[in-house]
Amino acid sequence: MSITTRKKKIILFLAANPKNTNPLSLDDEVKEIDQGLQRAKKRHNFQLEKEFAVTPRDMQRAVLEFKPEIVHFSGHGTGEDGLALEDGNKKIKLVSAKALASLFELFKDQVECVVLNACYSEIQAKAIAHHIPYVIGMKKAVGDNAARAFAVGFYDALGAGETVEFAYKMGCVSIIMEGIPEELTPVLLKSSDFADFDLLDQPDDEDSELTEIDVVEELQIVGNMRSISSPPISPIELDNPEGSVSLNSPLYIERPPIESDCYETIVKPGALIRVKAPRQMGKSSLLQRILHHAKQQGHQTAYLNFQSADAEFLSSIDSFLQWFCASAANELNLDDRLDQHWKGVLGSKNKCSNYFQRYLLTSITEPLTLGLDEVDQVFHDEKTAQEFFGLLRAWHERGKNEPAWQKLRLIIAHSKEVYIPLNINQSPFNVGLPIELPELNQTQVTELVKRHGLNWSNEEIKQLMGMVDGHPYLLRKALYNFARGQLTLEQFLESAPTEAGIYGDHLRRHLSNISADAKLEAAMKQVISASVPVRLESMEAFKLRSMGLVELRGNDVIPLCNLYRLYFKDRLGVL
């Protein structure tokens, strides 16, 4: 169906941003839509009407008064609980799928298209689509920038006289053009695809409405998203909490603005991103998402995990750089051709540079984003580390001016502080975009609990954090067991700081590493025996932080979490 079957189409823009919810750029969204329509070829065919801070009654009255052909809602969505409109006090009033479907059924001969520009609104879109020819919803959380980009692209296309289906595709393309990896979030539903639908199966508004106390708990927003909370996942969807979080997992929690900063940086010529954090804090998960974003922007990508390098390679810069070049070629599905490029009297670093510049970067037409994970392995040999990291710094400097090297973008992830003495002008660890991953905050932990399908109170979440703080791995390990019904919170709090608990292997590994270094063991004893931050020798403080056992308080340190304090107090014999 074309959206231009009548001379004048009314677009009704409805917006709601209740108190205590994440502020959204709804004014900017409608302004850009209006500007696009004003300059559109078919601008005289459309009339834009706007209503802000809408309540359920406002929505009904607006549809009655303006008689729109297109109804657009921008705001927050909660999945099964409904869309978040406002009540008389500007607080949340949830409107269910059943209520919305019932409303639009009354106007099915008038309304041609409904756009629900809110997170997890596919549920409401499916209900409405039984009555309205075209309905657009969001199948998962959508960022504010992506939602705005979709809306502008959608109405630009309508203003040019295109159909709804074409406009939907244009909206998705607009998200890609903005460099945002969310183009698959909007979904277009057509009434022709649906059979009869029994609205009596849907929950009533009263059943889904949140109490005022619930609202305070639910309004823990993660990032700049158009959602109140994510829908829980079933236990069968839970992935084992070991290693990185897969790209399609709903259990990855963003730590704004880290992800958006990385996505924005990696598309720039010669970009360098440095991700540093203790082990099991999410470095590899973030690195994989940056690589995925780069690939969506048309980059060739290569992922190298330095733990896969044999120890023999690390003791010789020549052997190591040959491994590095061959591994990069293998990731790009190219022959290694080391026999052709590793000749002559030039040093290993020059040969490596020529290999990249004259072979790898010329064999592909797209930019190359190279993800280097676990680069700590190189630190084991001081000479190799100095030569290799000096080489990366030289490439980054060349990328500022030389087109060939501007094609190369680097992501470096490491756990440890750089103990080796690197010349300040030869180190890649003082240039580029520095990212230091923090622990999850209470808002993010609350969201992670919800995504595990757990309906916990604030007090229960505080008890969990009282043991493991915001450590991503420790949290996921616990929540995995809670969600599968294998552990209660009471059992967890009792057994967690013991080797009989779920962290037994994790704790024993740390104990072994600490016990092997007398200075480190003495430093750990000093930390856990004190009730205030402790001043340690700089080297021991950095080592314990790199292991993820302490956190910094200025120049002093405290145990990262109570789990480590309790366990090491017992095992190291601290009274």
C-alpha cells in the first residue's frame, strides 16, 4: 500500500519521557523529522502534529481529534509490560499490547501505519498489526541515536513519495550510515501476515501496571536506551559464564560511553584503541564487539590472541614477527608468503612493516582492523616487547599522514601494567583512545540480574554485590547458578568464599599465584588485614590490580570485593 493514496496525510507524533526514566532526545527527533518533511519533494502531502508527555487519555483524544493516517510513538518500552506513557504526575503509566490493539482496532479504517520507536516494542507491534496494515516495532533494546536515525530516514523516504516498505528499509539504512550496529532492530509487520488474534489472551492493563515502589526498582537504565528494563531470558538461553560473551548473547552489559566511544574511534583512519583491565573483566568481549562493528562498516578484520603463540616465538623478535605476520595473513585467508618478504639484510621490524604495507594492506581494498588480544604474553620477554610495541607505535605515527597506513586500525587488549621500560616515544600505551574497563555499577548489575530472569529485590542485589561487588565474571558465575536453580542466595553467601563454593578453582589459582611471590603474599596480607585503604609498593599494587584482586583508591588499594577479603584472610592466616 502506498502512503500517498490521499492528498494530505496526518502524521501524529506522540512522545513520553516519564520522570526518573533515561532522558531521550525526543525534541531533536521530531525537529529532524519536521525539517526533513519541510524540504521533501512531496511536502505538501503531509501535515505533522505533535503531542508530548502523553497519557493514555491524551493518546486516545489525539487519535480522535487529528484522525491521523500515521501514528508515531517515541519513548520507553518494557517488552511484555507495555509502552511507558505518563500519568497525571508525569510518572510511568504502562499501556499493554491488548490496550493498544483495542484502540487501533477502532481506527483500522483510518490509520495506515503505526511506528513504535521504543525498546522491545515488537510485542505491541504484533498485536496492533492484526488491525493496521503496517506496524513497525523494535525487537530488542534500541539506542536513542539509532531510534532517531531510523525515524528521520523513514520520514525522509515518505516525504519523497516512497511506500512504507521502502521507507522502512531507508530507516534501517540510515542507522547503518550513522555507523550504529543496530540496523536489524526495527521490524516491519504487515496485517496481511497475521491470522485472527484473540485479544482475551493478553494481560489487562491492571495486571501489568507497576506500583510506585516497582517503578523505583525498574527504572535502572543501562546506557542511553529506550527501555526501562530488558525482558528476562529463559534458562535454556544462558551461556556458560566462561570466556568472552558471544555477540548474540543478551547477557552483555554495556558500560556507556565506552562502547560508543570505541565504535566512533575505530572508523577513523589510523585509529588505535587500548583496552586495559584485570583478567575476566570483559576485555575480549568488548574487543570482539569493536571488530564486529568494524566489519559492519565494511572493514576487513583479523583477531589475534597472543596466548596461541608458542613460547619459542616469544624469545626471538624475528620468530615472533614472522608468527605475527603469518597469523594476520591466515585470519585474512591469504597465503603467508613469508618466503618472499623475509629476505635481505633489513631488520625484522622493517621486514614486518614491508609485509603489511606491500602485501597485506595492498591485497585488500578495505580498511584493516586488527584486534590484538592478551598481548600481556609479549611482556614475558623484555627485548621482544620493546621491539614489538615500538613497531606498533611507529605504525600508528605513520597512519597520521601516510594513506597506506591509514588503512590499518589497531585494538590492543591487555591485563597487566606495562612493567617493561618503554621509551615514551616508542610506546603505544600512551597514544590512541585509552579504555580502562570498570566494574559494573549497581544499575548495570540490576539489569544483568533481570536478564537472567530473576525477580530480585534491591536488598537481594545488594547482598550479591556485597560479596562480589561489580566483577563481571563473578557476577555471571553466580547468576548462572541462580537462574538454573542450582543455588540459592543464602547458600551462595555461605559457600562463596570457600574452595567448596562455585569459585573454588578461581580462588585456588589466585592463591597459587600469590603464594609463589613472597612480596606479593605479604602485600595481600597487608591489604586484607586493614579496614582502610593501604599504601603498597607501586609494583605490588599494580600486580595485584592486574590480577583483579584489589582496586585503587588514589595511590592506595583495598580488596576488590568481600569474596577475596574473606577467602585470603582464611587461607593466608590473617587474624
